[in-house]
Amino acid sequence: MRSRRDKKRARERDRNKRNRKYGQIKRKHSRKGIWSCVMAVLVTAVIAGLIVMAFMNKGKSAAMVGSFGVFDMILACIGIVTGVKGFKERDKNYLTCKIGIVVNGLILLALILVFIRGCV
């Protein structure tokens, strides 16, 4: 006689088999794609912190905010490169790579535009 746990595991195995095509395994997300998304969240958090810091100091922290902005651009570039390298992993789900590249690219573009606007 099977226990409840065994029946539950058997049901879950059957359900997983029905959701996939024959001979295909469920793909995991790319590790480097996950890191790319983590970098995007980190960059976004740093930008939010810089905005709050500039607001609290009434715009008197230009040097510190600018240096962290350049640091943020470097982190966004690293996030893009990591996302692109994630596409080289075999048999993985590349959704996180795509999300990480797009978000890091948009943030990098925005930071470059702010940097150029500050120089002009």
C-alpha cells in the first residue's frame, strides 16, 4: 500500500510528463542570465539611491552622484556582457538573458544620455 507522499509524487511525475513533448526535458534558466537580471536590479537600486541622496542633499552631492553614476554604467555594461555570455550555455531557457540585456541596455542608454547632457 502506497503512502500519501508516494501518491502525490507519482501524480506530480505524471503531470510533468504530460506538459512536455516527447523526449524533452524541462529547461532551467541560464545561470549567467540570472546574474544579468541581478545586475539590472542592483543597478536600478543604486540609481534609486543616488536620486534619493541628491534629493536629500538638495543637489549638493554632484561629485559623489557622478562617480557612482559612472560606476553604474560599468555595472550595466558587465550585466549586458554577462547576458550575452548566457546565450552560450546549452539546453537552457534564455528568457533571463533577454530580460537582463534589455534592462541593462536601457539603463546604460539613460545614463549615457544624462552624462552627455551634463557635459553639454
